[in-house]
Amino acid sequence: MTFTGGGQYPGVKNGFLPMLCAGVVGGGMTAAVLLGTGAAGTRTSTVVQAPPLESAAGPAAGSRGLSAREIYRRGAAGVVLVRARSLQAGSSSLDAEQRAANVATGSAFVLDEEGHLLTNAHLVAGATDVRVAFDPATAVPAKVVGKDEGTDLAVLAVDPAKVRLHPLALGSSSSVQVGDPTVSIGNPYGRAATLTTGIIAAKEQRITAPSGFSISGVLQTDTPPSPGAAGGPLFDSTGRVIGVNSQISAGPEGGPGVGFAIPIDTAKAIIPRLEEHLVVSHAYLGVRAGDVADGLVAMASGDRKGVRVEEVDPDGPAGRAGIIGANAVDAGGGDVITAVDGHEVRSMADVEDVVRRHRPGDGLAVSLLRDGRPLTVQVQLTERPASVPLG
């Protein structure tokens, strides 16, 4: 279950504890961990090497695909090892070695000749010292210039005069199709420039961000990068970056898991703001519902339509507009959202997609069924809180 907190990315111009992916709307409940430090190791997934890239699905339309070997040759120099030291004390059974030294390890990749790198926010959250290694002999300090826990993305900066930079070409995640081959390059367990191949297993997935809200449009791969490869690039068959590896999900009974990558289109929309030390704005509605199976409502016609509100943030926009959630006495009560801003909805995923396209301060109409009677309320969206307020 999750509160809706869509995202708005103006302009195109802790950190690393394992985290349960609670309430991945649109895809049910998925147990996932952030790929920060190798914290889960082989406890969470078994990496299965896919067939060579050229034997997988064909390249993107209109372009000639590259072999995994060629993508590695071109791209490995643009992927760096990140070591983030924090003051966080203590350890867990999953990451004792890394926690003992209070150091998270992961990956980042080069964006430009000015020294900007892209990585995961959870990797550098709470870090007091960040260093990146371009090769085993070259480790330089890096500054966190901007991060957004709502998308689990962060931009680092290094002195371009001290390193040799190899910017990676960014592609588009919107054109990616299920079955397309992928290549990941990262630094699992602190081992530099490791390659993994796979395919796009699903699109439009949702995972839980470090903030507790969901990230939409996520790419799912059949072969997850190893823990510790957080922040590394996910390439398409042309060698362009289409995602930023972020989380892995365990397979049943210790079987092969899957990986999740933040779409590069999401990253491209907010990178300029992160580089300029600006806050990324996310619109907020403030309602909570179950997964798709529980949230959908059966109408008299037999159609399953709308989503039942289970809980409302009383201080949020929906609460102030009078939207009602279910209660302990009547779990089947509560308003049923049938449309948002004129768009019919069948799941919380649909609700979030509409909210995400708006800015804080925008007004929108929410169509409801209350005790079987239609009702429309006007809601003014606000800035999303730093963390989920309830639940």
C-alpha cells in the first residue's frame, strides 16, 4: 500500500540499508532491496547469466545492435566505483562487513566533461565522505551536488582536471520494449567494471523509493545486477543508457530474482535541477489504497472499475477536500475514486500517473462514488512530504 505522491520534474534544463519494496502499486507486493552495498549478497538472488546479447531479441528499430563485448569496451571507462562513508553505527546480519566500516560501495557513471556523475540517492544518503575510483589507482573525492529520494537519484561532482572522463550516451527509456536485450556494468562487491546481460522483462513497474513513496515507469530486467552495483548504467543494444540500476527482488525460495532500473527519461528530466542544487518537486494527493486486486471495485454491471480509498492523510489535499477512507468497522467503506482530472482510473497506479503529471498547487477534479452515489470534489495538490505520513 502506498500514498499517492506523483512526481513533477520541472525543466529538462542511511543510507544503504536493505529496504522492503512495500506496496508496489500496479504490481502487487514485491520484496526488494536497494542495491547499495552488496548488503543482501547471495541471500536475495542468484545471478543467472543470459545468452550473449546478439542472440537475444533484436536491436532497437532502425539501429544496428552491438555485442555485449563492444558495449563493455565502449562503456566501462565511463562507470566508476563509489565508496560512501557515513557516521551510521551498527550492523545487520545482511551487511555486517560493510556496516562494520560504515562504508557503502556502489557505482556511478559519467554524464559530462564537467565532472558530473549519476548514481542512486540511497547509496550516498547520510554520507560524510564520498570517493570515486576511475581505475584501481585513481580514487578522488566527490561532492553530492543534488539528490532526490523520491526517484532514488543523485548527482555527484568531481574535479575534471584530476581524472579522465568518459561521458556515456543517454538513450530513451520510452522506446524500450519487453524482450529487448540489456547490458549492465557496475561494481558489485567492490569489484570494478563487472558486466551482466539480460533482457527487459517488464515495463511500467513500480518500486518503493527511499522516501517510502513509489517510483513509476520502472524497467524490470530478468537478470538483476549483483548487490553493490547500485547506480550503474543499464544499456540497450546500441550502447546507450536507458536506466539506472537501483533495486533487486528475490526469487521464490532463493531462486533467480529480477532487477529494477530507474528509467533514464526520469533521470534526464531532473538532472539539470540536481546539478544546480535545486529541490525536485513532487505533487501530492494524500490517499492510500491496497494493491490492484484489493483496490479495484466491482460495480453492479460486473465491471471492475475504480479504486477504494483505504486511508486518507488528514493533513493532505484529499483529506482537506473531504475524501473519506475506509475504517476499522467497515473495511469495505470509504470513497471509490473513479476518475482523476477527467481520466478514468482502475488502480492506484492510474491515480499516481495522473498526479505525477501535475505540479504542487495545481487543482484537479476527483470523481468518486460514495455509498453508490457519484460525487466530484476539487482538490488542490501540495508538495509531497519527505516521507510517507501514515502506515
